[in-house]
Amino acid sequence: MTGGQVALPEAITNPDTKDRYLVTSLIEEAITSSVLEGAATTRRVARDMIRTGRPPRDQSERMIANNFRAMQHIGSVKNELLTKDLVLEVHRLVTDQALDDPCGSGRFRREDEPVVVSHPFEDVVLHKPPPASELEERMSKMCDFANEVASEVFIHPVIRSIILHFWLAYDHPFVDGNGRTARALFYWSMLRHGFWLCEFISISEIILRAPARYGRAFLYTETDENDLTYFLLYHLDIILRAIDQLYAYVERKSREIRRLERDLRAVGGLNHRQRAIISHGLRHTNHRYTVESHKRSHKVVHQTARNDLLDLVERGLLEARKVGRQWEFTPVRGLEEKLRGEE
């Protein structure tokens, strides 16, 4: 499913609309992955921060902004081999200005920085990671595993990606930000192996609904002689649920757009040509219209086509900019929300 081997929603395969769903997914993963690690803010505020590009106001918002940048970076390096430097760069991105001690960003923990995983409400140590002295060697082996160096047996890429997630979390090589880095590496591995739909799903959103199960999947594995079956089954279930959620989300948004297209017929003052443009713009958010293209599409004179487009600009539904000697018109950002009256 995540490799695109079955029928996918048109909204995801359509180059004019896929970016909208990609950004939405990256934002959701950035928010929920941060909330799992203690960030506290509302989704609406976080989405607004990322979409408008405004600077973070506190540490929680900084964590979310960092995660978003890290997820974007993962997409840009998906064809590269995993190296220690790449792992450190991902950690640097997710922890930039978000640690109590800023010097802990982008480096392994030291011997004088003991790290343990404790129960959130009880004074109980759940996991004691390997000593810092072993991290260089363990990281080298982890990268070899991720890159399939001298692999003697076949391991399915999805299984390999899940093991990579577990491996970094188990080693806990950083003073903080291990979970966010581990989940980012899972995405890197999935994308590297061609499971491109993973860029559109948020595993952290599913994990957040029952975070105790996430912790228990690690714990069951470690307390049963490192039998990864527990974590593998848990993680596969998370992936399947995330895919189902993506399909449900796309279907819901598609229904909303179809409903908006129907409702456009009742918008006062718009003629059928203008309704056609807005309907098209809902599905093709980056499309560029010109007076000439509108004139040819509807077989009207130049002045009629020009008046149609300028009226839509006046209504705040299209944006106009001059390119060379002609004007180009594009759907305004947030056209769907604007039509629903959610400005």
C-alpha cells in the first residue's frame, strides 16, 4: 500500500493537490511527535505557526518547528546512505534551541551524562541504555544495518525500518530527543526503500492515542530476551492504522470539496464561468489562469474573460500577478477555508 502498488486516492497522485496533503501530514507528524515528548500547545496554534512561518514563542513550539524541519530534511536525503553525520544532523534539527543544555544538540551523550528511561509516574527505571563508550561502534553497526552492508539474509524493508526505529531508541545515544530522532529515521528508511506514501502518514498521531502501548512494545521486547516480535507487530499495526487514517482523511476532504463545488452554484453574483474556475481551483491549487486561457475555454470575448477574472480577484478568491506582459491568476491560499467562511 505504501509503495503505491494498489489504487491510491486521486488527490495523492495528482501533482496539483499532493503537496497540500504532504504538508498537512508533515505538520501533523511534527506536532504529535513533539507532544509525545512533552510539548504542550494546541494543534491550531502549531499549524498556524508552521504555515505562516512565524518564529516559535516557547520551547513547545520550538520542538514542533524543529520536527517539521527535520521531516522536510528527511525527504530531501532519502536517497542518501545513513551515516553517523546524518544521524547527528537529524538530532541537531529536532533539538535546536530546545534542550535545557544547548550543547547537547547534535552529539552523543558522554560518560558523565547517564541516561535512563524511567516510568513517567513512578520511581522505576524501565530501560538503561548501553554505556556511552559503546556508542561509536554501535552507531557504525546501526548504519551498516540500515544501509544493508554485508547483509547475509533478506530482511523485508519495512521490517528493517522498524528495527532501525527500535535500535536507535534502545541505544538512546543522546541526552534528549531520542524518540523524535528514532521516528525520523524510520521515515528515512521507508522512503529510501520506495515506500513513498509514508511521507503522507503520521505514525506519531496513532501512537499518541495510546502512548502506554508504545512504551510497552519496547519493554516487552527488552524483558523477553530482546525478542523484537512485540515491537514489530505493534509497529506494523500502527502503520496500517495510519494508512487507513490517511485514506479516510483524503476521502473526507474530497467529499468536502465536492460539497463546496455544489454549494458554489448558490453563491450569488458568480456566473457559470467563474464557478467553473473556482471549482477547478479547489482541485488544482497551483494552476495559473490567464485572460487568454479563460477566453478560449469558454469562448467569450477578451473583455468578458478579463472581467470574470478581475471580479474573482475583487472577491478575494484569486490572486493576480504580472508575469512579463500578461497577468496570471491563481487560487488564493486557503481557498477551501475561505469558501467555508473559516478565514
